[in-house]
Amino acid sequence: MELASKDRPLRLGILLSGRGSNFLAIAESIRAGRLKGVEIAVVISNVADAGGISAAKELGLPTAVFVSQGRKRREHDADVIACLQTHRVNLVCLAGYMRLLSPEFIAAFPNRILNIHPALLPAFPGLDAQQQAFDYGVKVAGCTVHFVDEHLDHGAIIAQRTVPVLESDDAHSLAERILVEEHIAYSEAIARVASGEFELRGRRFAKRGL
Ligand code: GAR
């Protein structure tokens, strides 16, 4: 998967539905020079008043909103795909994008869509993952950045980070501790993809030549 080169940076399309703290962590990694050869081409939301869109505007980044409520998934996704293509996006990053993608969307960006999930997949896919983990009584929790395939929270894993579950935790404090690691994990995962040093071998995203 050759996505980036010196002359052609990796162009990210960020999709979000809410406050956008993962998007802001990625933007900060780029600004601080920790994520090289990467730029944010556009930030897109399916929710009109998403905080992440205001934050992107403040950073002077291109933004777009395509409200998904009440629209057929395929039709809504067609608008999003067109916008990503207009901005010459070659890596889509779901950052708190609370909407399933249509098969057409996944086919338009094969192995070029990343998602962050606030649990150690394959445990606790789906909604309220931190609450699920807390209620299950796990002693270690964490987050996963993975490629998106046609199944929910299922594609090959790119990066994971862990946190302990403390006796004093509730689901909220656990989620806050996981979020700190999410902000590190997403940039780590993008750097791995951008480096060109990793390849997909079955489900394993592994270093080439090893
Ligand atoms: C994050 O915790 C992310 O892992 C989660 O939504 C939050 C978005 O926060 N995503 C999912 O649960 C996807 N299934 P943010 O808007 O501050 O980045």
C-alpha cells in the first residue's frame, strides 16, 4: 500500500460527529511535526452543530457538513465520497463518526479507512464500549485503531493502547483515561500507515520483510 511519498503527502479526510478531540490530537501531532508527510485535506461531519467542525474552522481547515438524519445511507455516503474525492483524500480517518458506512463507501477507499474504537477489540465492539468493558469487570481496558471493513469494528488492527481499570473507577473516569490513550494511538496508527513500512498479511498489519 503506497500512499505517501516525499512529493505527495498523505491527505487525510477526517469524519466526525461530535466534539472532535481525536481530530484535534491528530492536527496537533501534524503541527508539532510528530506526524510527517501528512496533511488534513478536509474535515466532514454528519451532524450540523458538531464541535469538531467549529474547531476545524478555527484552525483554518476546509470543512463540510452533510446531515445524515433522515437520509438513505447510500445517498448520504455518495455526497461524502464526492467531497473526499474533490479534496483528493487518500486516507479517511473516522474520529468519533457515529454512523455505519455503506459497502459503496468502503469499496471507494479499500484499506484506506481507519477507525478508532474505545475498547481493546475484538472485545466490546459497538456502542458504549467503555461502559461495556466496565460492566464486564475487565482489569485492563484501552483503545484500538483499525482498518474499516464491511463488518462493525472488525478490520485489521493497526495500533492498540491499554489502561488499567482502577477500583475507584466508574465508566466515565475509565472513558476519560482511555481517551488520553486514544489521542496518542491515532497518530501512531497514521504514522504506521504513512511510513509505508507495514503491509497487510491476512489480518496482521505487520512490518515488511519480517
Ligand atoms: C471517542 O472515544 C471514540 O473512540 C468514540 O467516540 C469518541 C469520540 O470522541 N468512537 C466510537 O465509539 C466509535 N464506535 P471525540 O469526538 O472527542 O474524538
